[in-house]
Amino acid sequence: MKDYAEDYLGRLKYVGPGRSKDRIPPFLEKFGELWYEYPDMRFGQLVENVLSAFIQKKRGTIDKITFNALLWNLEEDEWEEAMKAFREMFKHD
């Protein structure tokens, strides 16, 4: 039997077994380490800056719709690559 849950509009949506929850703590630890390097940034600022650094490294500039699509669809390994690009772009002493 498939697992279903209501989304925010009350529609039923399949939520099946999905991806492993084990991927979450290591990713959050890496993101947390980056945030400690830049504690003056708010969470949203850091997320947007990390993604922007990744985009500049990979593609140059993009429109806001594409930016939002990337924000939605990036996998954890791509976020790790994005964090590396951010560190390279915004090195500080």
C-alpha cells in the first residue's frame, strides 16, 4: 500500500519511502560549519549567496525563475559543491 499525505492545499500526495533520512545530519553539519565561518549572515542570505556562487561558477548569470528552480531542485552533493564555490569566492582571513 502506498503512503499518502495531504499537502498544504488539502490534496493527497504520495509520500512513499522516498530518500534516506540518514543524508540529513551530515549535510546540516557541513552547512553549519560554513555558517560558523560567516556568522553575520542570516540563514536566507547564506543560502542565496551559496547558490549564487555556484551559479556564477557553473553558468554565469541566470534569471530569477531559473534561480528559484535551482534552489528547489539542487541535491545535497550539488549544495556541497556550491558551498565549496562560495568559500572560494568569498575567502576571508
